[in-house]
Amino acid sequence: MKHKRKVTQLKIRILRICLIAFVGLSILSCDKDDDLDPNRKDTRLEGRDLVLSIHQNPKTKLDYTLEEIAALDYTPGVEEYYTQWQTIKIYVWAQQKPNKIEISKEGSDEIITTLTAFSRKDRPDVSKYKEGYGYESRWTTSMADLKIPLDQSQTYTFKVTYYDQGIDGFLTPSVRNTNFKINHYDDGSGGIDLATALVGDWRFDDAANLVKATKGNDLILAGGKSHSAVAGIADGDGAALIDLGSRYEVNHGIPATSGSTKISSYSIIMDVNVPTASVGKYVNLIQTRPENDGDGSVYINPGLGFWFNGGPSSFNGTIKADTWHRIVVSVDAPDFKLYVDGTEIYANSDLGGKAIQKLDPLKFFLFADNGGEDYPIKVSQVMLFNQGFLGDQIKGFPKVGEQFE
């Protein structure tokens, strides 16, 4: 009897297992059939399926105004024109938070890059779409990376995949696509629109008025207010020697970057000469604090290298005493670059995003420090641009003492 009872119990257990497996397979089969049913309506993204490609005006680095859009013969939300040197920044905005965005050439299965970092971004300008609530990721690239031939274009597909696999019985995640066309054109300026990008140019040629501007506002001699006219780079070229404790105040007029209280995209080109007497000391180049109440952003260090606020102190021997050098500091947050005489000395994809490396819309200083680390330096020219530059572009800049044509 005991043996017979055990056999009966075993049969019941096996029957239960088979029944559970059968029900499970039936459920999976139904789900699969539902997912493949072309008549079944997918409502997972209903009312939340908007995807937009958004970018700023490449020339102004600001959001397009209604007047600027009205003057165009194309739609910026669908395509844009870029020169060889302009940084291409496309923001992909989606109402529902994506899992990933895969970018490829239109009609190609090859993925160029995949965006996986998304931040909450509410856009009042699309308020008719559920109050503008959404998420955004940025694609940064260039013509050098994309290799689009001059005067040609390429359309790119942004494949947006969502976190909803398995919801409502669907075995695959929701996908939405949007396209954006990038046009490569030559404006004849090598990518630099001097009419808008150059906002300040100071050449120190007038010994009676060293702070005079060739373009933009005159500099203001501040601090100890001590400087003197000295010989420049070539015959007939002027320069200034600014003394310890003195500084130049730059009232530049560049507006804050859209969505920020600071300026996160700019470039400063300066032709400078460190006297032997200043070797072994810190010599400030740029002070972004409008009250000069702390360390500046970039210095020549005692070893004739560089010290970056928020970054390293290194590259000793880059600068030669009593020698003219062209130094380029380019910030296009979060990217930061410093070049000397056309050679990259330091580039970092994070430093440019730090507050100390961004300009205040009111003013900034040249050669300023609040603790005496602004030893004398000669300067022959300073140029201020309202945009960051790519490395290949900086390499092609005129040499120290030469002018942009």
C-alpha cells in the first residue's frame, strides 16, 4: 500500500509540472501572437512619442530668433549648414526617456555612435507637447569626423529605443526615428566668421593710449595701474609691459550662453613675452573672477609651463624667456584647449565645463591675481572670439605677430 501511494503521488506531481509548463507555453504563445498581430494597436508611447533634433545657430552660438528663422530658406529643425571648422552640436530631445539613441547614416545599418546619457530637459518652446517635459542627449561632432565633402550633404537617422519591452505583452521595445540633414559649405573664411566671432582686438600700438581697441571696447587699466610702452614683435609693432599688481579689465559685451549665467564658449588669442625677471614666478594670463577675489583660470607657472585652475600644473619649458609666443585658449564647454605657436599643449574634455573656466558676462581680466601672482609680462596683441575652435583650426592660425586676413 505504501509503495502504491508513493507512485500515485509521483504521478500527481508530474501531472502538475506538465500542466504548469503547458499553461506557461500557452501564455508565451499568446504574447508572441499578440506582438506579431499587425492589427493590434501599440499604445505604449501614446501621447509621449515626440522626438526632436534641436541645435543653436552655428554663427551666433545662441538659440535661433524668430527673425533669423524667417530669413532662412530652410528649416533648422530638419537641417543645418556648417563650415569645415564649426563644432556640430545636435541635441536629441524626446518626451519619454529613451534607453538609447543610435545614430547612423540614412539607409545604413552601421552605427556611428550610441547616446546613452540623458538628462531631464523641459522645453517651454514645445509646451503644446505635454508642457514640454522631456529628456535630452547631445551629439557633438565635426566635419573632420563626418568626412562630408565640401558642398555636399548627408542625412543622419536618430533611432530612439525606449525602456518598454514586455509592457502590454509586446516582446520588443518601442522605437521612434527622426532624421537630420547636415550640409557642408564653404563661406570663404576658413570657418571663422570674423564679422561676428571676433568681438575684441587690442594691439597696443598707440604708445599714448595702450588700452585702445582695434575692435570692441577699450581695455581699462586697473589695480596698480602701471604699464609702459615697449617694442613689439617686429619693427614698427608696439607692445605693453604690464607691471606686478596691475591688470587689464575687459568689458567684452558677450551675452551669457543660453540657459546659463556664464559664457561657456569663447577663445582668447594672445601674443606675449615673459621677461627673464619673471621666470620662476607665476604669471597670470586670464582671470575670470569679475572681482579678482581668488586664483585666475590660467597661469604660466614658475617652470615656464602652465597651471590650470581645476587642472594640472605641468608642461615646463614650453615658454621661452624673452621670446614672443602666440597662446590660444579655447573653451567650448566642456572642452578646453591650450595651444602655443600652433602646437597643442593641453586638451581636456572636462575642464572647460568648470565654472572658473567660463567668462562672466560683465567682464574678466587679463594678467590679474589677487595674491601677487601676476608678475610682469609683455603683450603685443589680444583677440577675443565668442566661439570655441577645433584643434585643426587652431593649427592653421597665423603665426605670432601675424594678422588674420
